[in-house]
Amino acid sequence: MAADQPIPYSHKKHVAMGLECAGCHTMPGKGEAATYPAESTCMQCHTSVKKESPAIKLLSKFAEEKKPVPWLRIYKLPEYVWFSHKIHTKDAKCTQCHGDVASKDVLLKEKPIDMNSCMNCHDEHKASNECNLCHNPA
Ligand code: HEC
Ligand code: HEC
Ligand code: HEC
Ligand code: HEC
Ligand code: HEC
């Protein structure tokens, strides 16, 4: 499933510059979401870098209009599943659930996030697999 993103952003190029995952994917509050970066984060460089490129012109337009770039979502759980990035990234690495993002120009869904994949890892780490843990948390 190749995502046809509105702007051809490359993880490979940007991570190679030394940018960190957490710098763009902040996990506010309880850390449920890993979030997409604010356009102002991109503009720290792109007000000058490659500003004549059509892709960067489009990016600047979103930033000026204060509209989020409509990135296509790749990993998405149904509403009835509770998941927290903050808890899972204490120990697990991003690669474990999303593959080797740093080497990719275009991200695809590489790893499953279905119930079995959650439960297998919970079994391995002796974490609970009570239905309510993921479906009806207190
Ligand atoms: C400069 C900012 C930036 C950095 C640094 C960055 N990302 Fe991203 N990330 C993005 C943007 C923009 C998107 C949306 C476009 C896309 O999917 O390629 C995205 C999308 C993703 C997605 C797909 C989310 C979804 O389901 O739609 C994953 C997973 C991800 N990043 C993981 C990582 C990891 C892991 C790292 C560090 C190795 C990282 N990112 C570093 C900006 C960044
Ligand atoms: C630390 C500075 C920096 C940040 C922050 C940054 N970029 Fe870049 N970006 C660059 C540089 C440098 C290049 C040129 C890389 C190359 O050509 O090898 C580039 C290239 C690009 C290109 C390719 C443009 C073209 O036409 O070749 C796109 C698209 C892009 N960036 C989007 C983004 C987006 C979206 C964000 C925010 C999520 C972002 N960048 C954040 C430095 C940055
Ligand atoms: C234990 C598995 C797991 C780990 C580890 C993990 N993720 Fe995720 N990620 C998911 C799942 C599941 C979703 C879908 C969440 C949803 O739909 O609520 C997701 C969604 C995302 C998204 C889409 C936007 C959002 O807020 O949900 C981004 C971006 C992302 N992950 C980045 C990262 C980064 C960066 C790391 C490492 C710091 C990371 N993930 C570590 C499982 C994981
Ligand atoms: C990489 C292994 C791994 C994967 C994959 C994984 N988990 Fe977990 N999960 C854990 C571990 C370990 C804990 C216990 C963490 C702790 O108590 O510090 C945990 C804890 C949880 C909790 C309890 C958090 C809390 O609030 O106390 C929930 C809910 C959860 N996981 C949901 C999910 C869902 C949903 C998925 C699949 C989309 C998933 N997990 C995939 C390892 C994983
Ligand atoms: C570690 C997290 C986790 C636990 C524990 C868990 N589930 Fe799930 N469940 C998920 C995820 C993620 C999905 C959505 C993805 C999918 O359908 O595989 C899901 C989906 C479902 C669905 C919808 C399936 C469908 O095909 O529409 C049902 C029903 C369900 N779970 C029942 C249960 C029951 C019953 C238990 C306890 C025995 C349980 N779940 C325990 C993570 C979990």
C-alpha cells in the first residue's frame, strides 16, 4: 500500500541530516498519538532551503495559511482500541512496529498492527492480554 502523499517528504533524506524522530513526532499529553510535525518545524529550514521547488512552494502555502498538510495516514487503529505511544516507546523502538523508517523515501505499511501482533508481543513481555486493557480501559 504505497501512500501518495500530498508532498514528497523523505524520511531517508531528513533523518540522514541528523533530525530525530521525537523532534517531529512529539507525544503531547498522555502520549496516545505520535502526531505529525507542525508546518513551522519544516519552515525552520524551508523558508530558505529549496524554496523554488514546487513541493516546497506547496509546503509554504500550507504553513502561511496555517493549515496542516493533509498527510495520508498509514497506521490507524479502529476507535474502539486504546493505544499509547508514550507507554510503548519506553522500551520498544519505533522500528519494531513501523519498520526501518530511516532508510525509506516513501513510507508504506510494513508491520501489522492487528490484534494478534499486539497480543504476541504482550505474551513475549508478560504484559496483560485482558480484553479490557485494549478495549475498555478504566
Ligand atoms: C522532519 C520531520 C520528521 C522527522 C525527523 C521524522 N518524521 Fe516521521 N513523518 C514526518 C512526516 C511529515 C510524515 C507524514 C508523511 C509520510 O508518511 O512520509 C511522517 C510520517 C511517519 C510515519 C507514518 C505515520 C502514519 O501512520 O501515517 C511513521 C511511522 C513515522 N513518520 C516514523 C518516524 C520515525 C521512526 C522517525 C525517526 C527515525 C521519523 N518518523 C522522523 C516527519 C518526520
Ligand atoms: C533541518 C532542516 C530541514 C527541516 C527541518 C526540514 N527539511 Fe526538508 N529538506 C532539507 C534539505 C537540506 C533538503 C534538500 C535535501 C536534498 O536534496 O538532498 C530538503 C528537501 C526536502 C524536500 C524535497 C524538495 C525538492 O524539490 O527536492 C521536501 C519535499 C521536503 N524537504 C519537505 C520537508 C517537510 C515536509 C518538512 C517538515 C516535516 C521538512 N522538509 C523539514 C532540510 C530540512
Ligand atoms: C508498539 C508498537 C508501536 C511503537 C513502538 C511505535 N508505534 Fe507508532 N503507531 C503504532 C500504532 C498501533 C499506530 C496507530 C495508532 C492509532 O491509530 O491510534 C501508530 C501510529 C503512528 C503515527 C501516526 C500518527 C499518530 O499520531 O498516531 C506516527 C507518526 C507514529 N506512529 C510514529 C511513531 C514513532 C516516531 C515511534 C517511535 C518513537 C513509534 N511510532 C513507535 C504502533 C507503534
Ligand atoms: C513491542 C511489543 C509490544 C507491542 C507490539 C504492543 N505492545 Fe502493548 N504493551 C507492551 C508492554 C511491554 C506493555 C507493558 C508496559 C508497562 O507496563 O510499562 C504494554 C502495555 C499496553 C497497554 C497498557 C498501557 C497502560 O495504560 O497501562 C495497552 C492498552 C497496550 N499495551 C495496547 C497495545 C495495542 C493496542 C497494541 C497493538 C496495536 C500493542 N499494545 C502492541 C508491549 C507491546
Ligand atoms: C493488546 C491489545 C488487545 C487485547 C488485549 C485484545 N484486543 Fe481485541 N483488538 C485489538 C486490536 C488492535 C483490534 C483491531 C485490529 C484487528 O481487528 O485485529 C482488535 C479487534 C477486536 C475485535 C473486532 C474484530 C473484528 O474482526 O472486527 C473484537 C471482537 C475483539 N478485538 C475482541 C477482543 C476480546 C474478546 C479480547 C479478550 C480476549 C481482546 N479483543 C483483547 C487489540 C486487543
